[in-house]
Amino acid sequence: MPRRNAPDAAAVARFRGDLEALTGPLGARRLALAVSGGADSMAMLALAAAAYPGQIASATVDHGLRLESPIEALMVAQYCDRIGVPHATLAISEARPATGNLHAWARERRYALLRDWAVAQGCAFLLTAHHADDQAETFLMRAARGSGIAGLAGIRAMVDGDPPVARPLLGWRAAILRAVALRADVPFVDDPSNIDERYERARVRAMLDTLEWLDGGRIAAAASHVAEADAALNQIADAAWLRRSEDAAEVAFNVEALPREIRRRLARLAIRTLQPDGGSDNIEALLDSLQAGKTATHGDVIASAKGEIWRFAPAPPRRSH
């Protein structure tokens, strides 16, 4: 009989295979885990501890948004002590914004804290517990907003950065991860916001739970297929980008015979070269103008078309009145 407190050996082997398909062989490199205390991240913690003993560290971010957060962080810390994994509780020190998207603000601060902590721990990758059901929800929410290919590709399995973020559970269903946690006697909490239908994700989750014909696993697979297509289009755009001409004043490239999607990606690359913050991702009006042979601006960039040559340059300073 396997130990009660150890995840199933087959699940551990699957986890190791899914992670190293993203990262390559890990050897002795260390892993940083973002662990919220939910069933998904606690299952990931148990799987990683079994797959890479002595090579992982975990952290829980206390956003200061819920009274229960410190108690949940303590639960994670106590479980980590039980299985011999270093743990840190990271607190967001900045005051929450009075306006704007609170969840986006919290996500940005969470990743900044986790990455800084992971670097200090000497970890090669930061792991999060996003899974197939998260992916399906994201796909449906973005489809409802009319997102393009990049948006419908959903949650990325790997995200560049220092350190890179790896998401080895995108092929795992939430129910499987919950079963892993229960089998290994891993404590976890259920965040009440997950069923609070004031939030879009909770409403989409409820719809997926209610409509049996709407299979979250297949929707997540569709997002994976879109991600493959997005990566292929990026490779084509990158090859075309290498043929650009560039100097201190402008970026120019030939768009002859290129479909609109590749032109769109090239235009975004040009804009971000000249304006690092990139401005708005919506450049459809700019594309329409260029394809009509007109000049247009986007943020601090001016673009013009002469035949099939598109040119991008810093826009002249606006005159003050």
C-alpha cells in the first residue's frame, strides 16, 4: 500500500513528465511554487515535493483583501513544515487602488513579489497551478469579448521572465487535482470568490458545471490548438521582421503578399520597438489606414504606407496651447 501522505506514484510521474516537457531536464535546479492554499496549488505542492525532494520552495501571497488570508497562509506553512519544504508568506505592502481593476492590480503585485522571492531563493522556475478548467474558463471569457488568436490561446504554459513561469498542470482537470489532494491527506481551502457570481469567472465556471455538453477539457484542448497556431504565426512574423530596415529614426518593412494577421503582428513589433510600453493592443484602425495607403498615429508612433512599404517612426511632439 502507498503511504497515505504521498501522492500516487503515477500522478507524480505524470507531473514530472508534464513539467520537464516545458522546462527540459531539471537536474538539481530548484523550483519555486506559488501556493494559495486552494486544492489545485496544494496538490501541485504535494506532487512537486514527491517528484523533486529537496529542490522546491513555496510561497503564499497575502493580498490583504480577505480576513481569512493570514489563516490560509498559515495552513500552507504548516503543511510545508510537515513535508519539509521551505515556505514564505509574502505580503503586498502597497495600499489597494481606490479605482480600476482590483484583480489585475493584485495579480501584477503577486507576480512581482513571487518573482523577486524566487530569484532570492535561487530557483530556476516559478510554478503556478493553473489547470485545464482555468484554461477553459479563460477561453470562453475571451471569446465572449471577441478576442483574436493571441487572446484565445489563453493561459500560456511558459512565460518568459526572471525566473520564467511554468504551468505544468494545464492538461489536468480540477477534479483530478482535488482527488490528488484528498488522497494524500493534503489540507486545502475553497475560496468563496470561486462561486461568487458577481465575478465573471465564477459565472463561467457555474455555466460549465451546469451544461454537461460543454466539456471544459475539450475547450482547454481548443485553447492549446490556438496557442500552437499563435506560435506558428509568431514565427512567420519574426522571419518577416528580420527583413526590416531600421535606423534611429524609423522602422520599415515590406508587407507585399502578407495576410492581415502577419501585418498586424509586424505593426505591433514596430510600435513596441519605438514605444516600449506598446500602448493599446487594438491597432485595427491603424491597419485600416495603412492598407488604404494613408498615414496614422498610434500612441507616440506615426505610421505611413507607400506602396507595400510600411514605415513607423516616433510621432512629432504635440504642440501645446
